[in-house]
Amino acid sequence: AVLILNPVDLEGIYANITTVGEATGATVEATDLIASIQAEIAEVTTAAGEVTESPKVFYALDNTLWTAGPGSFVDELLALVNATNVGAMQGDDNTAAQAYFQFAPEQLLAADPDVVLLPSTAYTSVDEFMSDARFAGLRAVQEGNVVLIDDVVVTRPGPRIGLGLRTLAEAVHPDAF
């Protein structure tokens, strides 16, 4: 038997865990795991919800300015941690918004995010981004709010998503956690 799983949101993760639990005879363990993830997510979203600001965040998927737009998994997570995804602020009457797309440097400059999140799978340090002269005027660069994060736990929809959400929340609201 082969299972192909491709969750696109939190509900999909829970459904996939249930499916794997049923397929392996571990339904109790699957139910317990879902409850544990939901409890961690509730704890993080409660703490993030108490923060009065919703900073504009650019979430880099790689080092070529690919990002997550509206309807993406990352967009859902950013909303849960009380952040505004600048990737979701694209599209107009003539162009459809996309779940994943590549920002042009000019788009990033126009969005002027408060926080830039860089994937540790594509960057070894924040200096790689911050030393790029094109981005010197960004608020996030000027204020030192460029953060290297463990993108594996954030962008891979699976049983570690509670940790991923916490990682994201701590990067966006470091004083709240």
C-alpha cells in the first residue's frame, strides 16, 4: 500500500495524521499527536494575539526572492502569528494573486517590510541579505529585523508544525516569547 500525502493547510495536516494512524493501526497515537499539535498552536496563537502590532513580514523561500502569497501554507501561518504577509499584498485587477511567486527587488522595496525572514536552507547568515546594496533602504534592514530561521519546520506541513509556528512567532514577535 502506498499513501500520497500533500496537505496544504493545518486541517490537511490533521487529516493526514489521522489517515496514517488508521493505515498503521495507530489511531490513538494519531489522535494524541493531533491534540498535542493543536495545544501548541493554541498556545502560540494566544501569545501572538496579545501583541498589538501586526508587522509586515517578507518570508523568503530561497535566496532569489521567491515568497509565499495568499492562500499558501506560509500565509496561513503568518496570519496565525499576527503578522501581515507582504507576499499576500500582491495582485491587482489585471493580475491574479499567486500562492507562490518570485518578488522583484522593486516589489520588495515598495512593500518595505518590518521583518524579513530568511531560510536557513538558503542563507548561512543574515549578512548575505543585509549586505545587498539593493535592500539597504528597507526598514527591516535598517532596524536589524532580518532573521535567519529554520525553514524546514515552518514550511513542511507535518507533525512538527507546532514547533514551526512557534519558530515563526518568535522571529516575528521576539519580545512576546
